[in-house]
Amino acid sequence: MPAIKVWEVNPGVYRGIDGYHRWRIAKDRGVEHVLAVLYRFASSDEGEKAFQTECIRSNLHHGLPLTKAQRDAAILGFWRRWGRTEGRPHGETLDSIGKLFSLTRQRVHQIVSLDAHSDETCGAHGFSSFARFTAATRRMSTLLADSAFLDQLVDERADDVLDGLRELNHAIAAVLARHTSRHR
């Protein structure tokens, strides 16, 4: 079996980074020694951050796939502890956390917004209404700006695409008419 990874916190005291299941199987089989790669991190917050980052990297690289809920919980936990905030101006950014988890900055923002103490009402998926609106309009704007994509799509399914765009245009016009008069 591949070596497990552990942080040697103190001589003879270890915290697992990767390989818990391998270690457990070996222990259950009565194996007294397992091959391990020892990591040494500083005994500080920076060391704890490096440890957690390595745990995430190692397990995402080859570990059992996380469910969406597990992944989101890991992102929230990492953000709460290490994310850039007013009190932690040099903390991890949404971009750096996105790279760590192979997600976009926008997706990480949606996940951490679940935890934000905000006056906004959360939608069906736990995202703030404004975050959901912003993400949807950004995606639609990107699609509509891609003329090659739209030309190909219209060539393939002209009636369906044009009907969908007309419905979208009608819905946008109705919202603008309703709310423009209220906010003048």
C-alpha cells in the first residue's frame, strides 16, 4: 500500500494528513508498522494552515470523492479559519481557495455566502437572492456575447432557441417595466 502521510507534531505524536483508511486496515490486520511520510510544520497558526492545506490537497488528489455537502463543509471550515476578512487582511482569497478545491471563485463565493451573516433572504439553495441573480445574469451575458456559440446553436435548433430568447426578452421587459416605474 502507498505510504500514509502524517504531521509529526511532537516527537512520537502524529496527526494524519492522508491514509487513515490504509492505516486502519493495517491496524485491524495486526500490522505493527506502516510506511509513512513525515511532514513537519511550524507549531503555529501558519503550521496548522499548512497542515490543513496539505490534508485537502492529498485527499482531493486521490481520496474517496467528497459529497457536495462534505466539500462545501470543508470549504466553509477552511474559509472561517483562514479566509481573507477585515480581521485577516492577508488570509486566503476566494481565488486561492477555488484553486485548492478546483472550483471557480464564483462557486466558492456562493458557498461561503451560505455562512455570511447577512440581511439578504436566502434562496432555495441557501444562496442569497442577489448572489443567485448575479451568477445567473453573468452566465447568460457570457452566453449571449459568444456569437460563434449562438450562431451554431441557432443553426442547429433555430425555432427552439429563438422562442427561448423571445420568452427571456419578454420576461426581462416585464420586470423592467414593473420595477422601473417604482424606482423613478
